[in-house]
Amino acid sequence: MKFTYEAYGQLIQTIREAGYKITDYHSFHNENRCCILRHDVDMDLGAAADFAQFEANMKEGPISATYFVLISSGLYNLYSKECMENLKRIIRAGHEIGLHFDEKRYLTEEHFDRGYLQECVLREAALLSDMLEKRVRCVSMHRPSKQFLEEDICFDGIVNSYSEKFFREFKYMSDSRMSWRENAE
Ligand SMILES: [Zn+2]
């Protein structure tokens, strides 16, 4: 698959034609065949906001996704005026904002501490909720460690998009820096 807006539109079309309903982390239970779209914003929130608008205006019909953003990014400052405007653009386009969490900011792989990690996620989620004036209800992990995935951690009131349930019951397809983890033809 090419990394163009057009190819993405075709992918969405294929998903819909296969009878899948595009849903989110909170209402997927209501669908028989469901697909959750998620974007982790590692680098460029402006580009993410443009994409969010593209998704909202797709000629095949608007779609909603979850945009996971980092509070601890070295590449964008979420609290800057520009970033806040981009976040608002994403929300106005009908998408959900979730927390993208980088455990390596707090822990080394040798010292994995489940309780501390839970605390840190809740703290960052509270900060992001405060910024957005809207409760953050889901989290995704930025380059999760093996321990994190194995521990299948729950967070109070926040959906862990890396929980075993999503990996066991869903087919997971993802790309990182424009390369698919498996063949997406
Ligand atoms: Zn990431």
C-alpha cells in the first residue's frame, strides 16, 4: 500500500465493503464486524490535524479515529498555542484524543514497576484531560517494552489499547514510519 491520502481512502473503502463498521475503543462491543482506527502522533501534530480533516471530509463518508498524542514529546510541545489549535482541529473533525505514553521516560527495562507505571499513566492522562478540558479515556504505548505487553496492565477508567483483548480478539495491522509490520497489499 502506498502512503498517500488516496491509498488510505481505498483502504477504508475496502474495509467498509468487507462489512466492517468503523468504531472506537468504547463502542466496538455493539458491532459484529468492527474496525478501530488509531493514529499515534510521534512527530508532527500539524500533519496529524490535516489528516484528521481529510478523514472527516472523505468522499466515501466521514470516519472517526483516535489520535494518540505524546505529552513527553521532544518534537512537539503540546501546550504551545500552535499545538493546542491543532488538537482542537482534530477534535472538531470528530475524532477522539487519547494519551500516547512513553514508558521509557520513567522506567528502564531492567526496573519494571507496574504500580509506578499505572500512576504515571494516570498522571499524564489527567494533565492531558486538563489541557483539553475533556476527559481522556484511552491510552496507547509509544514503543512498549516486552514486560509491558506481557503484564497486560489495566488503568483506572482508561482503555489500554495494548490490552491483550485487542490483540487476541482483533486483527492488528500497523505501520511504523511508512513500513507495514506485515504485508498490507
Ligand atoms: Zn509512538
